[in-house]
Amino acid sequence: MTHDKKTPLTHWLTSPGLDAGGDLRAPRAGEHGPSRRQFVRALVLGMTVSGALAACGGSDGDDEPAGGGDTGGGGTPVPEVAFHFGVASGDPLADRVMLWTQVSSDQDVDLPVGWQVAEDESFTRIVSEGSVIATAASGYTVKVDAQGLSAGRDYCYRFTSHGVQSIVGRTRTLPAGSVQQARLAVFSCSNYPAGYFNVYAEAARRRDFDVAVHLGDYIYEYSRDGYASGEAEALGRLSLPAHEILTLVDYRERHAQYRSDADLQALHAVVPMIAVWDDHEISNDTWMAGAENHDTATEGDFALRRAAAIQAYHEWMPTRLPDAAQPDRIYRSFAFGDLLALHMLDTRVVGREQQLDYADYIGAGGIDAQAFVADVGRADRQLMGTAQTRWLQQQMTASTATWQVLGQQVLMARMQVPAPLLMNFTDPTTGVSVTAYAAIVAKAQSNPGALTPAELAVLQAPSIPYNLDAWDGYQAARETVLGMARALDKNLVVLAGDTHNAWASDLRDLAGNAVGVEFATSSVSSPGFEQYLASVPPQQLAPMLVQLIETLRYCDTSRRGYMRVVASPEQCRAEWIYVDTVTRRTFTASVGQVATTQAGSHVLSLAAA
Ligand SMILES: [Fe+2]
């Protein structure tokens, strides 16, 4: 694997000196940037951040920021600082919230950073404040757990260092007591080289929710010419660094590039985010001790890579560690009063056994179905691990909230499709295409007597899971979670991402009991089925999947978007909001589908958009 020399972005993160031409992209040959002072002032004045910030006063900058060449009283140069990556908040509770920023300077020195939380945009009613030191040890990222706040109310916050002020962020604590409404915006799979973050921009503009929930693939680990990068150069979104990320420096640089995006900055600046990682924050198809996209022979010890990825993640995300001694433990709960308990899960790192692979069951005599069924159904096969499973049981048992919501990565619903179709999905030269399958189904309905033996065999073929990386590959673990929700008689809503497509399903246990519903969000920018199955029109694929998959009620296989989930004591409602493009800056957004589940029903209903 080729590793390029340091880019300007790396330079910021490893050595805080800021070049005169420093920018989030490498300066072109012969190009001269603004003076260092002009550049820092431009950033401090919020010029890279969208107008969505204006709601909380925007940046008020600083008329006299400490500048290059200035000296302190003793002749010591005063660091010239800037908050290039905006601000963020996250993991709100009823009395506290995490605040985040990153501060860059032209000197490799510790930087004092003051922070304030106020009830008003002009910061006349300050309710919490303090100071911390930003150091090289955390890549000059800053995280503060601002406490002493009141439940269910909006706050403004900001940071200051050496006279330079960050933009002003807006956040909100969780409500407590009797709560009538909770509003979540749910995101996953934001791939920088794949497209513009129009989905984030739309959500930031609307800001009609209390908290953003990110279900992972917040960054992608691939090299510049890797997955979903075909349009990256034309879009001006080539990955940094150019190589696949492996080390702490690499992961920091990739996070920084994503956080240089104005639309993502805008979202972070207006709502708190509750996030968990999926696989790509580390590497594709991560499991406990490895990943599909990790080769120990050429890329080293996976444990080291995993630790580096997790360190960078917590440096750059506004997460609150449940246990500071265990940075890989990210599962944690959030209470929206008596209305909703949000349990954020880790189905990737702490307990997942390695994925099964159909290729391991195919021999000269065809697929060894018996062996596959035995392995995929093994009673102790783990997705979350025993400790996390026990914790979830305790959390759900203790919570009296109306809605028990699982914020997690991979699809929980059974997504089994006829084997001939699945074979065709993975290799178009085999199996039966969607078009051919639809023709056979139509023939079976109109003239069954005319079906050929081959067509009959297609119709009688077993249905098998399409994605063994999802809960379908961990069937006992799924049954355990569904069983605990049913035994506790909870209203279960599962949120999922990972697939880059939108899904709504009923969740039933193996006995067929209705246990809850799953609302799965599309991606922010990663491509979906429209790219993998380019020969099948989405308007043909979606209804066929709904027809073939028993518990699937809705899907969209071609549009990028996010989900708005609104809970009340009576119902939980999901809206799928889509943008019409991620390859142009100008876009329109629309609600593509609405689904609801009534408390006590354990099933979903589709409604008109
Ligand atoms: Fe993804």
C-alpha cells in the first residue's frame, strides 16, 4: 500500500503550523493563498460555514484575534489560532451535554480553551463555563461535559482561545418527566467522495428534531481510488489521505476532511448528535477481531488499527464514554423522560463473531445447506456479545418508557430472498434475473399449468438471507433480543442503517409473533441498490422485494436521505426524507414515505407521504 507524503491537512493535525496557503484542499502549484492573518480571520468569521448557523447568532468572530507576529508581554509569540472545524455537541442528557471543537494554531504548544453555555444567543445568561487545555495528545480536539443544565431546553455554546472565538453552536438537553414528544433525525453512511452532504444540509435547514442519531459509517476508510470514488475528482471530493487509512494520523486526517464539509458542520452546529460506529469507521465488515478489508500480512495487527480508529473516533465525535477505561465500549442509553428510551448498540466491535460466507458452503455438489443452516442458527452465535446483551436486558427491564428504541447498525428484519434471485444479485451470469423471476411469478398466477419444470424449480427454491453481515447472519442473537422485548411486553422500535437503502419491516420472532418494527434509513451519500443492480429499474425492484419478503412493508432502493422519527405516547412515526441528488449542490428534498406503529400494536402501518 502506497502512503503519500503529508498533505496540508495532515500538517495541521500532526504539527500545528499553518501554511500561508493552508486550506482544506492542497494548494495548486503556483497558487498563493491569503496571508495567514486573513486566512485565520476568514475562518473565524465563519466563512466556511453555512448560513444555518445564523439561528444562534452565527459567528461573532473577534475584532482583535491574536495574530502572527504579535507577541505576549514577555516577547513570547502568541499562538495564532483558529477553529477550522466548527463546533459540535452530543450525547445530551437531561442535565448535561458534550461540547466539541478542534483548535489549530501556528505553534506546537498546548492551547488554553475557554467554553461557555448560555441560555441566550448574546451570552448574557451564562449557565455553565470553564476552561480546558487542548494538546497534541488528542490532535488538539477538545471535549467538555457541560453540566448543571436544565432538562428539555435549548442552549447556545462557544469556545475561545487566545482571543479568538469559535462560531456559536446550538444544542438541546433531553426532556425529563412526563414527555409528549421526542423527535429524532436518523442518519447513516455518509461517504465524502461519493457525493455532497445535501442530506445533512437539508436536516440542518429544517432543524425540526431534538437530536441527530448517527448509526455509523460516518467516515469511510478506503483509498482515494477505492469504493464509491468514481465521481470524487469531478466533485472536488478526493479522499484525504490518498491511501487507505490505517494509523492514528490517517484516521485523524480522514475525520478532519469529513468535518471540513460545510453541510456536516452546519448540522453539528445546530443539534446534538448521538452516534455509534458501524464498520467503516474502522474497516469494511469489521468484526471483533478482524475485517473483510483488513489484511494482517500487509496492514499489520488488526487490534492496533482498531484502537487507532476508535481513538480518532472519540477525538472527533461528541461522544461520552460510559467507561473511560474502555474506549471500545460505546453502547449506552438515553432517556427522553417517560416517553422513549434510546439504547445505542454496538453490533460491530465488542462482541461480533466473524461473518459467515456462502462461498465456504459451496462445493462440487452445490451448496451444503445443512452445514450453513447449522452454523447460522448456532444457539450461542454472537452479534453483540454476552456482556452487551446482558446490559440491554437490564436497560430494557429497568426502563418504564413507552418506547424502547434500539439505535444500531445492521438490518434486524429477516431479509430472505429466493436463492436463484440472490445468486443473480451477486453474479448476473448465474441464477434468475429480477425480470425473469417476475415473468415466472406472473405465469404462475395466470397460467400455472404452463410452467416448465425449470420454472417450477425456481419457484420452489428456498429463500435465504441476502446479507450475512446483518442480523440474518446471527439468528439466535436476534431471537434473544426479540424474546426479551416480547417477554417484557415492550413497544420495540429498531433503527438501522448500513445498507444505503430505506426499509420498513415488521419484526417477528421465529414463532411468528409480532414483536416490534424496524425503520431503516437510507444513506447520506453512499450508493445503494441502484448501483449494485443497475440493470433493474428501482420501480421494479422495490415492489418485488416487498412481495417476496414476508415482513418487509416498504423499501426504497435508489434514493439518498434520512429518517425523521417522532414518538408520542400513542404512536411512533417515521418519515423517509429524500434528496434528488448528491452530485449537484442544488437539490430538492421531499418526504417519500411515512410509516407508523401504534403503542401496543407491535406492527407498522404505512401512511401517505
Ligand atoms: Fe455504509
